[in-house]
Amino acid sequence: MKNSIQIDASSSKPKFQQLIEYILNAIEEGELTRGQQLPSINEVSQNFGMARMTVAKAYDELREKGIITSHHGKGFYVSNTDTRSQLNIFVLFDALTPYKEILYDSLVAELGENVTLNIFFHHHNLKVFENTIINHLGSYNFYIVMPHFNQDVRDVLQKIPKEKLLILDIDVPTFGTDYAILYQDFQKNTYTGLIEAKDLIKKYQTFSLVLSSKSFQYTPVGIIQGFERFCLENNVSFEIISDLEEEEHLQKDHAYLVFRENDLVRFINWSNKKGWKLGTDIGLMSYDDTPIKEILAEGVSVISNDFALMGKRAAEMILTRQKGRFVNKSYFIKRKSL
């Protein structure tokens, strides 16, 4: 087996990942069988020009997946020929909202059937966030974490080995490109989306941002910054409302940007009761698109992260062990509500 290992130095795929895939393929094709010894780390390193740490990393990954085992002083052996359970992934989201379901479904579809995912939720509770991570350290060979907090949580995230971690949806600026980060640029996305909708927004006297302080959703500070920047630069009268709890909060000839699904439904019901037509008498925008927003009230205008794309890209980063900081795509969709 050791004389047939193929490592492509010109490939964009990391050498350790190539070695892992070669060994897994050799097992699937019957070239390697249960109990068979693998070449030592030194042998692979010397024969194929790979750093010892690179070979050790590949062997460690295979050992964590239960594919190989090590015996002190004797080397590494194939312990399991069932390569279907290659990845066992811990997923920690803030909450299961409709758009997170889109992300999760896309992630699962792209990872394929041979991957196991267990999902947990922290609901923006820092203690739950920390305890959930600590209680599952070492139980998974990869971790996807959505650190939805407007505060520094790097001390908690650093408990997870960086080579096994994907930080999703939220950037952690203090981490370097040796981490895997796929995130939304909330400030830029909000500002850019509002610029696209500027002519529609300026039909109204005032533009209101409705926050979600009493729910399991939270408003990233970047959204507030993007909203305020747009309004100030474009001479738009604006206000920020902590919650949408009373019908009297709605005013004719005003436009609103809301987050919570409950606020969205409440807003539409109240507008209907008052006989106000969305997009004419009162304006409505929402953040993050879902299928129901396409048909609700003949269509709700949205600024949205592309969650299907985020799930796909996250899976690709996990499977290739890609590191670096990447911004996901967002878009504005004009519908009748604005």
C-alpha cells in the first residue's frame, strides 16, 4: 500500500485530506482490510515528501473517526472498514427559525448521507452556550457553532480545536485566517439592501427599525449600524422601536423593518384592521427570506442572507477543511409590501 499512495502537490486540496481520502478509498476497494498495518508516520513522510505533522494530522482524523487505531510502539492499524460514518458533527445554533431550517437542510444535503449531525440550541443564553460546548468537547470530530452574541465569546470558542471548528453566520474579528469562518456582514448587507430599496422607502414620512428584545431572536449590532448609516446619509427620518407590542405603534405613511415572524403577522393583521394597504398606506420590510414571505400579504419585501448558499458553502469548507474568513452572499427582493 505504501508504494501506491498518490499525493498531488499541485492540488488545492490539503495534503492531509488527500491522504485521508486515499486511505478511505483503499479500504472501500479492499486494498486495506481490518487489522492491516499502515505505513508509519516516518515512512509516509520520508517516501512522499510530507511533513510528519501533516501525516500525523491525517492519522489523528482517521483515528477519531474510528477508522484506524494505534498501538503504542507497534504503529497504526485499520480497525473499521465501514467508512460511511466518516464525520460526526456537533451543530450549535441560536434557535431553529424558518430560515435556519433552510440553512440546515442545505448543509445536510451537501454533506451527504454518510455524515451524522446532532443539533443543539443556545437561545442567546451565554451560560447555555458555554456549557453546551464544554459538555460535548471530545465527543465529535467536527463542530459548527453559531455564536449569536453582541459580545466577545472567543474564550469559549477557543476550547474547540481550531482545525475542527467552523464559525457560522457571525464573524469573530479577533480570530485569524487559521480559523474557518463563514459569516454575514450585517452592516454592509443592511446598508446595501436599503440602498436598493431607497426610492420605495422615501415614499414614507418615517422609517422605523423594530428590534426583538423580548424573543429568542436578537438584532446584531451591524444591522442597527447599517440602518442608521442609510437613514443619515439619505436624509431619511427614522426611529428605532424596541418591540412591536401595541396596535398604536403603527402609523400611516410610515415604513417598518421587522425581524420576528410574530411581529410580521401582527403587523399585517393590524394594517388590515385599519384598512391600510401595504405598499401604499404603510410600508413593510422583513429581514431574512422564507417561503411564506413570498405569499404573505401578496409578498413581503426582504433583505436576506442566502441561507441555502451558506449551507452549501459550509459543507464544502468542512469536507475540504478549508480555513479563512468568507462573507456569504445577501440580496434584496422587492415585493408588494413596500
